[in-house]
Amino acid sequence: MTALRLALLQYPVERPEGIAAFGAKLDRWLAEAKASGAELAVLPEYACVELGAALTGSDVADEATELAAMVEAAPAILEAMRAAARRAGLWLLPGTMPVRDADGLIRNRAPLIAPDGRLATQDKHAMTRFERERWGVSAGSGPAVFQTPWGLIGISICYDVEFPKHVRSQVEAGAWLILAPSCTDTMHGFNRVRVSAAARAVENQCFVAITPTVGVAPWSAALDVNRGHAAVFGPIDRGFPEDGVLARGALDMPQWVFADLDPARIEAVRREGAVFNHRDWPKQSFSRPKATAPA
């Protein structure tokens, strides 16, 4: 496995006039990442939902109308994403998008696109209250891992990264890097993702990368407020920063955040670290504790 130059976009939610304009926006940002040597670019969860206003033709569409328009346009939006990846010559995780499956249910799906347009997908498995109660988005398939030129990676979308077993299953399948694109409208939500991602990096002695939507969009029912910053976390151990933070962006600012990640560093810390979290995880098995009172 070789080292990877990862690019994380703190994606500015704007108001593109249509899918072509969205594709042009991707081109501009991806060209900047490519010029900085990026090999894999990651956008946040639901970034493309900024298209809702254009697709509904409404200044302030309601949640149901916005979602229906996004689902109907999903195939065309995905083709725009694939075309942007091909033009840039990059591996691209273009965030996530709501799609309707053959069973009629809507899932939140992340495409991972190769530079030649081939793709694989990861569904979000754990639904937030907004998704479940207001948007009617359903849980998708469980965690997967993906073959890339840099080895196996996993994708744990936003809320999914808050659950240790989701990430652990990907690490046990061979992932050394977990990508966790997010969309959070409060600092509470963002910090849940941030703290959870850092914890997953410690527990599994792996890299975990987050990146959010940023900005205020009163014309969007789903993306009205967006908070956070991108970051890459690693094990808090020998050969890594004392706080485990390998890279981070400025809060709420549109920008790329870059990190050079070498899977050999993960292999080394799992073999020679001060602790062996990755190895010792299977030993942490307990029965349900019984309540006791001081004697």
C-alpha cells in the first residue's frame, strides 16, 4: 500500500441554478484540489442538496417537496458527479445523496467514484431524528470496505461514526482509513461527530477523516444552517501528534484541508505502540453488570 494525499472540502452551501451549475462548481473545487496534489477528494454529507431550490423552483421549499425533487433528480446528479471525477482525474467521494431504492424506500447513499467513473456505494445505516421523523429516510445496508490504490478504506456517514461497531466492522475487514462526511446544523451536532471520530481513531488505531457542509442557506429546508470544520484524526500514540489531530480546518470557512496519510504508520503503531487498542478490542467482552451496594 502506498501513501495517500487526502483532500477534505469544507463545502460552502450555495444556490446553483441547476445540475450543470453544480457540476461546474465541482470542477472548480476539484481543479484546486488536483493542483495541490490531491489523489482522493471528499465532500460532505448532503452537499448536493443545495440543488433543492433550483429543482423545486421555490425560494423556500418545504422539506417534503425539496426531498422529492432531489430524489427524482438523483440519477442526473450522480452522472454530474461521475463526470466531474473523470474530468479532474481524481478519486471522489462527492458527499451523499438521497435516493429511492427498488423497495420504494429512500436511503442516504455515498458514492465512491474512481477517476474513470466506476463507482461503489455506502449507505448510511443509523438515521438521525431529522432523517427518520421529518424526511422519512430509511436505514440502508450495513458497513462495507472499498478497494482503492491505497488499500481498503471505509465510509461511516456522519451519525454512523458515532457508533463504535460500525467503524470497528470496517477496520476488522481491513480498513486503515475511515471517511466520515457530515452535515450538522449546530455545534452540538458537529462536536458529536468530531469527538466520536477521534474516539474511533484511538479505539481502532486508524485514521478517521471528517468534513462538513458550511454556511447559511435560508432557501434550503434541509441545509439552512451548517457548522463545523474538517479534520483528520489518528492514534494518540508514538509517531503521531499528542492530541491525535493530523490536520484541521478553520471553523465554518469554505476551504480544502489536506493530509498525507501513510498506511505504514498504522501498521507500525499497531505493532509498536505504547498501547494496543486495535489488538485488545476483542478482549473487551463483558456480561451485563449487576447492581451492588457498598457493604
